[in-house]
Amino acid sequence: MFAQLGDIEFELITYFNGLNETQTFNFAEHERINQKPMLQFMGLNLQEQEIKLNFHSSFCTPEDEIKRLKGVANKGTPLKFIKGNGEYVGVFVISEIVSAVEQASKEGDLISIQVDLKLREYTGKIPETKQQSGGLKKR
């Protein structure tokens, strides 16, 4: 596994095709009379990650994989992003999915899709998932 976003695992050989990280910084600009404006450092902006994926029919069903990503994105759920080496990157939401069909059969079935998945850092409270308990209920 190269990386994991929530319960979605990305494999290096099959799915994963690249990772870009962007960190920007926020500056306020103050106008001054007869002088150039002055910049004041305000802090970090939210971190962004871009994951390049390839879904090919030789190792998955491209339609199912893209539906799965869109389903997670539509819920707006914050997801933990962890690299395969165990490095915890942070909590992110899917902010954009860009897909390009690279190959299709003559019947229109998808053979290969290139996907750019954009993630944006989430700094709010993470909703807790409710675990179902088995056995007898306590009174």
C-alpha cells in the first residue's frame, strides 16, 4: 500500500500514479500613502494534496472505483490521510475529482481512466464513527 485515505487504499503498482503537496502562506497587504504596500504574515493556509490515480480494467473496474470516490466526496466526510510508511499526513476532504477517459471499448465500456484527486486539509472536529456492539444489551 502506498497511501490510505479513510478506508480507501492506494496501491503503488496498480492505482497510484503521483502525489503533489502544496503549502501556501497567508499575507495581509496594508496600503501606505506614497509608498509600496507592506506585507504582514498571517500564518499558514490549508494544506492541499493532489493524488494522481490510474484505474485500468486489468486490475479493477474503473466505473466502480470512480463511483466509490464520488460517493465518499459527496458525503463531505473528513478522512485521515496516511502514507504507506506510516506517516500521518493529516485529515482531509476530497475537494475535487477530475477524471479523463484514456481508453474505452467499442461498446463504450471504460478500460482506463486517469483521475486527479484533490484533497484539502480539514481542521474542524472529526465526526466519530459509531461502532456496532454485538451480544446482549446492558440495562
